[in-house]
Amino acid sequence: MDTIQSPATQSFAAGPARTDELRRLAAGTLMPGFTGIAVPVWILEAYDAGLAAVCLYGTNVASPVQLRELCAGLRAHSPNTLIAVDEEGGDVTRLHYLKGSTQPGNAVLGRLDDVKLTAASASAIGHELASLGINLNLAPDADVNSAPNNPVIGVRSFGAEPDLVARHTAAWIRGLEDAGVASCAKHFPGHGDTAIDSHLALPRVTATAAMLDARELVPFRALVAAGGATVMTSHILVEALDLDRPASFSSRILQDLLRRSMGFDGVIITDALDMAGASAQTGVPEAAVRALMAGADLLCLGSETSPGLFQQTLTAIASAVEEGRLPVERLADAAARTAALSLRFPAAGAVEIQAAAFGSQPGLALQGAGVPSGPKALDRGRIAEAFDVSEAAEKWLAREEPMAIVQVETGANFAVGRVPWGPAATTEAVVSEGEVPDGVRVAVVGRGLDADHPLWTVFARLRAEGHAVIAVECGWPRGGADIVTYGASLAVSQALTALLKGNAD
């Protein structure tokens, strides 16, 4: 791998390895999160000591005005820093964590298969982020969702067909980066063929090397061709590529495959190192050392990084250099690549946003010189074109009796978090199963509808009471639902309720 060094790191690499300088270099490779809705003092002190980046999560958001002030505070203290979020649009949203995303999400965009729409959706997200001074978006999800029961990818993917995922990954990257925000295609070398959530354990992929090349790697080759700024590693063990080390800690995968074979020259970012798939056995500080050794450049530490854990990670990295486990040139290279990324994507100037519109309108209204408004979100009728609607559902929709919606609460994976979803996230009335009056037809809504899902008990009970009932899946199809929406964001849920009411526009 080619080494990028600034004059400061060149001087350091040739001189004595002083611990304080090592810790500053190490800080230049770290991206912690933090708890709370205000910038903690330790983050500001970390910036003064060389911190490269910070990542914001849904738990850092209390209101549009508070989020704007939080970002402004970070940017004022460190104008050239990287401020990152996971703003995929669709189910995974941070800016719209309180109400749900105004964008439909990857699976809907893949179903519509119009790359101009995909680029426009990414552009709208990019303009939102730029208006807040956020210059790194940990998106798009470039995984090919080849396992229908995948517990963590699903509708975050553009689809199950490699070429489709590749062209929409490239379009999403172009739309976002043209708005001045760095993209991050994830989760290399592909998390789509897994049945375990890497937040909870270490998934194992048993696909052959030929299958990986023909399926998982296709979208990441499109990333390289599109000149995407960064890529995110996955905490999965891919047996055909490295029998011993998960991708985030494998030089065979990050250096031999991604850098040398595929020609990627951007920044390699790890998925959060506090995930069980990364650090359950070693702890975060050691995981950070192993990721740097493997070739990662910017290390995502997780949503609740404490000042103690941050300092322990700095110490572990500096000690690894002093002990000879981690070459100082590798550490300097990682820090320099990360610093160059922040120069390539400087934060937009501070602008005012219409706080009342944030999270409540289809597309954030932006104001301010130098930051043009992004494209509007898709209308509800266009989104509904992506839905699977069975013949039974068509007959249900044509019925004339009154309609009721029952939403069966369903938890989400850690990537999604506790975001409002489904018809309950809209302004439409949703009733409990015990409140359904006689003589109405009922749509029972859930997500992740496997055979054991509690929705089916509600469905059977309402049908036994004489109601005309359909089941609605607000996720990736797993069989049995009458309508599948391929997402549960606010935008998709509004399209669903309009369809059920018979007034999709």
C-alpha cells in the first residue's frame, strides 16, 4: 500500500518515537461518539490533542435547533474536523431520528431502478448534511442482500442483484459527493449473505471466492470506479478470503484485495469497534490496534465512547508502536489519509435552516448562501410503485367498507435504533386490535414477518371475528404478506397509508 505522509509525519517517522507524539498521531485516526445532546468537554480536549473526527448518533438529537447548535459548536472548535453520521435515508436515519426519514431508502430506490432518482435522493440528503456542517456520511449501504432473513441489512440494501446494487451505489455516491459530503460505501467485502447481526456476534460467510467476486464485490468495484471517498469494513469472517481474521482486521482483505487488487485509494473506515463482532473477545483498544495493523485508516469507536475508553485506545495504539507491533509508518499513513479527507471535503459555511420543516416536510428546506436546496423527495404515488401488492390485497383495496390500520410493534436492529416507523409514524390514526369496530376491513402492519411474528396471531384473531384482513410487511419480504413496502421510513409509511386509504397521489 502506498504511504501518504504530511511533512509533520515524515519528520516524526524519522525521529525518536515519543509517546505524546504517538498519541497525537493515534488521535488523528479515531472517530468516537459520545453520550448526551451537548458537546462534552473531553471531546473538545481531544480535538486540541489531534482528534480526527466525531460521529453523531440518534441519541445525540433532541430537536432540530439543538442539533444545529451541536454541530455549530463542534465546527467552531475545530473548523477542519470530520463530522460524521449514518444518514442512509429510509430506515437508518440520524437527522430524522425523532420522526423518521423523509427519503424512501435503498430498497425502494432499487425497486424503482431509476438511477436519477437514487442520485436525487442522495443529493437531498447531502444538502441537509452540508447545511449543518456535516461532511462525512457513513452511507450508502452497498451490500447485496442475498439472504432474505438477514437481520441487519434487508431494506438497507438496494436489492439482491449485484449489477442493480452496483449502479445504484455509484449513483448514490455521485449524488451525495456532488453536494459536498464524503460518502462511505459499506460493509466491505459484503454483509448481505449473513444471518447474524455483527452488533451481537461474529457472522461467518461461507460463500466461495468465485461467488464473492461475482456477487459481493461487484458494488465495491463500482465504488472504486465512481471515485468514492471512503469505504467501511465489516466485522464478518469471510472464509474464502481469510480463515482467521474478520474483515476489519485482515490485511489480506483490506490491503491485498481492496487496496492492491481492486485499486481503492480512499480512506478505509471501520464499522463501530464496540460491536460484538469486533471486540467481544479483545476489547475496543486492542481491536483498534488490529484494525490499524490490517490497513484501516479511521476507526469508528462507537456511539457511547467514554473519555476513559478513548484514552485507553490512544495508549494501546501508542504502546503497539513502541512495542514494534504497529509500524509508525502505518499509523502516520492512516492519520495522513484521514487528514486529507477533511481537506477534500471542507465543511460548508454555516447556514440557517427552517427548523419547523426539519423532519416534517418531504425534503428539508435550506437557506443560506452557497448551499443550494436539494431535490424534493419522491411523491407518495411514485414510492408506492415500488410496493409488492398481491391479488388479495388488490381485492381488499377495492372494497368499499371503512378501513382500519392495526400496527403490531416490532423491534429493530441496532443500526436502525428506536425511530418511529410505519403508519404509526404518520398523522394517520392507528388503532389497537381490541379497538377495531365491526364491519370494517383491517390492514395489520408489521416488519420482519417470519413465521413466529406476533402479527400472525393478531391477523388470525381479526379474521376469525369476520373482518377482511390483509398483512403488510414494512421490511424485506419473508413470505406471507399481502403488501410489501420494502421500508418503514416516514416517506414510505405516508405512501402506504395513502394507498390503504385509496388516495395515493
